[in-house]
Amino acid sequence: MKKILTISAAISAALISTQAFAAPKISAQSIIVNPTVSDLSVKVFVDRDTSGGQTASYRVGDNVQISASVNQDAYVYLFDIDAAGKITQILPNRFNSGANFLKANSTKVFPATGDTYNFTINGPLGLNKVLAVASKTELDLSNISAFQNNAQFATGRVEGQQQLAQALSIVVSPLPQNTWVSDTALYSVTAAQTTSTGSLFVGSSAPGSVVYLNGRSVGEANVTYTNLQPGTYAVRVTTPGYADYNANISVRAGAVVNLNVEPVYGNSPAPVQPVQQGRAAVQLRSGVSGAIVFVDGRQVGSIQNGGLNLNVTRGSHEIVLIAPGYRTFVQTYDVQQGGTITINPTR
């Protein structure tokens, strides 16, 4: 008979002997980790990055395969956290009954060749994370996820990686040390491939900037404008208290053009301050030109001319830098005042 670990049992077990159990930690990236070195290991990766150390890229409409491997017999649980914080329980699911029990030194692919289902990327755009938790004891996830109606995959009762990590910490806290571990894989979701239109990202370091294309207001700055017909556009950026910015930009089919504007007042560069109450202007500096930048899972632009200007709410933000040939940079920063953040990814 399988042993099911319930939350009520976890509380009772924790009262018996606190020294025999590992207190899980939540990392700066809001991922649950076991602070105790374990002889159990798990690895999770996607088919476009089998190393698990980079960030694969998928477009809306692509299919993704997720793999997990363990060095000992273990129950494996897989969760996908999309850019909006929605959680999908990939494993276990209703397609593969009992498939989340993996034998030692084995690797399983979901979906595998011959399976009757696909994992199709449908958005939202941004950074996704796959969290794998391996345990020598079967876990009860009823307080974390549930199958809705006839759905084949369970959806999270919580939202966001922080809440998922906290909920999982309750489940694994009663487990003996060295009996559970976790791992993560990253992949980015971009817009579906198109050959007939292009995109334009207009960034501004000052708050309140408005973008005009060919004389028509299209919205705020720090936004990617998509489905633009190829051609030359007259771009104007207006910012209260600053001189208008004007430029002619060529948009090509299937490409994203990045335009980062430094508004000026008179003949002086626009100051980092003042900013709207509750926000901070941050200059992101990096020598990796073209590196894509994500803030809290949302793509906000790329490194051009050595930097990228951000305008964010005050508080904690996860910044991810992705560039071909470099290891993915992931770090959480507590932003309270305007300033400069320097990032130097490693190869």
C-alpha cells in the first residue's frame, strides 16, 4: 500500500522530532530548496536545452517536451509557472497514470513518443519556469492543485512562484532530511512567428512618455508594438517636462526593432529623478549588447549601447538577462531608490 503524506500528518510528525526533519528554504528567485545535502538528485530540462542551464526560447504555437531524471527511486512532481503566475501541474496528470514514479537512473519525457497529447505553448509571453520536486515519499498535493471538471492537467490553487514555494514547503517540511530535492528549468515564450509584419519596442527612461507613430498616438512607452507593416515610421515620443523626441525608424517583417529614448530637458540629459510616487528609475548596465531583459517574467527590452533604462515600482523585482553564448542571469533586487545595476553574465 502506498504511503500518502498528508498535511495533518506533517504537523504531527514535526511535533515528534524537529531534529530529524529539514526546514525547506525559499531562494531569492522564490524557488523551494532543501538546505540539507541529499544523496537524492533530480534534474528537469526542456527539449531545446537539455543542459538545463540555459533558457530555451519557444514561440506561441510551438510544442515543448519536458524531461525529468533521478538517481534514485522517487516520486517526481512537475509544475509550470507561466509569466502571469498561473500554475499548471504537469505531473502527475490524467494522461499518464502512475508515471510520476521514476526508477533510479532513469529519464522520462513528457509527452513521450506515442503519447496522445502535446504541451502546446499558448502564452502569455514572458519567462516560464518548470519546477521539479522529487521525493522518496509520495506527496499529497490536494491543497496545492486540483483537476477542474474533465481537465487532464491539474491547475494550481495558488498563483505565483512565491505562493507555490510556500505551499510546497508545508508539504515537505515533515519529511526526513535527505529525502526530497528540487530543480528548475527556464524557457521564454515569444510571439508566434510572422513573416508579414514587424514589431517596435519603444523604451523611455522618464515616466509618462507617450508614443506617436506617423502622427497617431499608439500608447505609452516601454511597450512592444506588434503587427506593424514593414516600412519607415515617423516616431515621436512626448514626455511632460521634456523636449519631444523624433526619429524615423525602419520596421522589417519578422523582426523587432528596439528604440530606447533618453528624454532631454533643454540641452541636458533627462534626470533619473523625479519619478512618480512609488516608482524608481533604474539604469541597467551590461556589456552584452542585444541581451534580452525580463523583469518579473515580462520582456521589457534588450541591452543597447551598453544599457537599458527601466522605470519600476519600488520593491523586489526579479531581473533575468538572456543572451546567446552566455549563462542565463537571474537575480532578485530590492529597488527603493533610482540608480544603476551592473550585470556581467558569464559564459
